[in-house]
Amino acid sequence: MLEYLPEDSLDNIVDEYSVLARFQSHGGESYEISAKVYIVDDGVFYRYYVVEPFSREIWRDVAKLIDLLRDHIVYDDNFFMDPVKALVDAYQDLVGDDRNIGGDGIYLKGLGEALKYYLIKTYMGYEDLTFLIADENVEDVSCVGPGINIDVWHKRFNSRGWIQTNVVLNEEDLHRYISKFAFRCGKSVNIINPVLEGVLPEGYRVTATWRREVSPKGSSFTIRKFRSKPYTIPELIHIGMLSTDLAAYLWRLVELKKFIMIIGASGAGKTTMLNALAHLIPSSYKIISIEEVQEIYLPHHKGWKPFITRIGGFRRDYTIFDLLRVALRERADYILLGESRGEEARLIFQGAATGHGCITTFHASNIDEMVARLTSSPISLDPTMMNLIDTVLVVSYDIVSKPPRRRVEKIYRQLDGRWILMRDSPSDFLDAFGNYLRDLDLNDLHRKSSFLSYLVSINSFDLREFMDRLHHYYQGRYVYSSGRWVLTSVG
């Protein structure tokens, strides 16, 4: 249910914008609906209101109309391919003139637009969650139990923490939503398997609990959204996550198939950084990514082969460990492991030892914690294997900066068995730590840093454009002349 925006809140609106939700039926028909979002300051907290373009009275009439239409449609293949079209066609068949059909005060002729809106939202979208999920400013959607307003994490107002929305679900509705999540993930959730972990068709990760089997408050869910277009390295430089010098250093490590670990707390930007680094891998390399839930996305890399785990059901399970063993048998140049947590961490080190380039994320707040967790049970990594790591990035979510931002907090490079702390300074990283980078060719590092600065200056953030420019760079079509980079016609 959507709570309506109180009239006395109109003077306290701090932001407002429209959200467009687009869908496509199995029959190929495209649909879209929109709603307004208002961010309101109530004096203590910010509130997030979804406001749809129809009144309570119209929604009540639409609900009655739906009940009437259910008796006039055929539940055949056409209905399941496109339920919106089937119900709209049934409505148009009923309404041939300005008649009051149904005898209960519903004037059907003027309800067509609202009916179609409702059908798209219900059958193609996620009912009252549709616009929370479609809003590109929303990173996470959280429901802790029935009867409690759903919260969102908003990119523009992340300094405010979780923001309460005007969407609240009763127990019956919550069960229906979670059943819909499970169906769209191709999984099941019930009292025997009361925890749902899956990926929605939009690519968003959903975690849900069923009734009171494991959560005393009742059913709950969290939807973690990911950018439809992954961040590129120039974009991360632009938003202040790292400097061009550091990006050039990491680019060189990727070229040389070094072992890079990205550590940090939950939500610090580990996977964002992994994705961005993966796009620096030369196009001639074969890449295998391994994850429980797919977050690594390399659509423009022809050599990319994604693996995801298969757990549960009546078929054989394939764990991260199983998939890593498969990857090690293939002649991959790079193995990307979404997250190292258990015994699979030992295998990623075996991959590094046998010449594969490796990048993985690991949940640890600092390097001492990382080493302790890797060498302790259940991972129990031989301490000598730690020497395979070249560089560790420590990423964090900095809430002190204005606005709050994710950033590379520290960089450690391992040389001669000891960790060298190298902080990411805005402009002189390569000069300040050149003594520890001589094996990487300092001239090449400066050249890469200059090229990345050029890409940032021209706002080359789009993934397809960035990959094209990177390809031209490797083909020798970019020439540095008279203090600027020039794209030539021949390499």
C-alpha cells in the first residue's frame, strides 16, 4: 500500500523528480509507466514518497473492474505471454459504448488508462515496489517486517542513512511479494527452505526470509541494486574514488597478470572496483569470473566466460570451490572471484601460483585482519602463499567527506616479503612511491596516467566508448603531441 503525501508536506519538499519504469512482455510488447518521487524533510528525517497519477477513488474502481474482467478472459498461452494485453483487450470488448457495466457504480469507459497502468505495475513490475526498484537513485530497498514502512538507500541523500518510504506491506502482501521474487529468481521459498537468495531478472540481488521461521518479526527482504552500466576507471577517477596515478598503477598490474586483492567493509565499493579493473584487461585475454550471484559484468569483452554457483533443488550443487576447480583446468589468463570467503580462497591462490592473473574481493577492514582471516580456520592458508599477492587495495565509504563518497583509502604492495604502505595522493602517487614501482616501467605508468587524465577531461565514462578508446590506445592510434592526446587514423 502507498501512503499518500500529506498536504502539509508540500512546503518541506527538498527534491522531486519523475521515475520511468519500462518493461517488455514475453510477446515482445513494450510498456512504460511513470510516477513522481518527492523527498520530504519532516524536521527530523527525510521521507521518500512515491506519488502515482490516480486518486484513491479511481484505484477502487479499477479493483472492481479487475474482478469483473476475470470472468471475461481466457487463460490461454496469449494471456501468459502478455497478461496486460489480454486484460486490456477484454476491457475494450466490454466497453463498446458509454454503458455502466457491472451495475455497481463503475463507469468503465473512463478507466482504460488507469487500468493499463495498474496492470503494467502489477503483472510486469513489482506492484507498489515498482518505482523503488526502477529509481536509478535508489541503491538498496529494505523491508524488515510486515506493517513497517520500507526503507531505501538513496544516492543523493546517503548522508541521511536509510530513508523511510510511503510503501508499507501487510503480512499477506509481503508473502505475495516474496513468492513473486522467488518465482522470478527461478527458486522456491517455504518453511523447509525459509531463506531466499537469488537474482531478479533486472540483475538485482534479493535476499528474503519466509514468515517467522528464521525472523521473529515475520517475512522480510532486501534488494541490492547494481548499476545497469558498470563504472569505468575514468568515472571512478572523476568521482574521487582514486587518482589517475593510482589507476595507471593498477592498469599496469592488470596487464602483467598480477594478483590484486580488494578489501573493505560491506558497501565500501569492492565489487565496483573489481568490475572497473576487469575492463582494463586486454581484449586478447580470456577471463573467467566466478560468483554466487552475478555482479561482474563485462559485456564488451569477447573473452569473458561467467560462472555462477548452483545450490539447492534436486540437482547436483556446484559451489564456488567446484567452479574454481573447473576454471583452473581451463587456459584462462584471468580469474575473477567475486568474493573469497572459505576454502575457495586457497584455490584462488593456487591459480595465482600457476600463472593466472587473479583479482578477488575479501571482507576485511585492514590488512592485518585480512592476513589473520586468510591464515586461520576455515581458510587456513599457508602463510608462504601470501607472497603471491602483489597489491592490496583498501576501499572505504567515507561519510566525513561532503558529499560522502567511496574511495581507495590505502594501497599496500608486497616487496621482498614485506608490505609497503602507499597512500593514494591526488597527483604525485607515481613520484612519491617511484622506488617501489621501478619493476613496472615508470615511463609507461606516467604515459598511462596522462592518457587516463585525458579520458577524464573529455568525460569518456560510457563503457562502450571507454572500451573503444582503450582498444585504440593498444593499437597505437593515440599519439601524444603538443601536450595533448590525438586520435590518428592509422596505428
